[in-house]
Amino acid sequence: MIKVLVGFILAAVAAFAGFTWLTLHWSYSDGERAGFVQRFSRKGWICKTWEGELAMVTLPGTIAEKFAFSVRDPQVAATLNANIGKRMTLHYEQRKWVPSSCFGDTEYFITAARVTPQ
């Protein structure tokens, strides 16, 4: 009976680990968004994640649409920190059903960032 219980627990842990790996390495969609990074910070009590907000403005004087995102790569985070307030293009991958906020608060993960001319 103990062996069956231990086997079941190990199978459940392996299934959860496999599902987590799959959600973090297989993107639902990807693309690019352009705008001005207006907020970028490292936050969390235990799991520190980089979280930001991109203001996408189509024409001057219009209301900006906000795009919330997460960053896992420290090099991309450094690029974003160095260029806050500048017009940037961000490449993102959307990852659905990530089981914990330890990997990021949003489902949009930035994989590359570059400054674009205005």
C-alpha cells in the first residue's frame, strides 16, 4: 500500500513538473509591440520577477493602451532598465496556463527589446 501511495505521489509530481516545463517552453503566440516603457520593476516576496508596462500610443494626444508584461531574462531586463522612457519595440511570447506567479505575473514574457527611432 505504501509503495502505491509513493508511486502515485511521484507520478503527480512528475506530471506537474512536466506541465510546468511545457507551459514555460511552448508559446501560445508571439509577436511585437511598440511603445514607451513607463513602468518596470522587480517585485515579489519570495519569487522576484521583473514586471513592466508598455504604453502604446498611436497618435499624439490619444489615450495610450497599456500592455503589461513579465521578463525572465536578466539581459533583457538590463536593456529595459537602461531605456525606460524611450520608444522601444518588445518581442513577446504568450504563455498560457503557467501554474505559478513565481515565473511572472502576466502571460506575456518579453524575450527581446530594442530602442526604435521615433
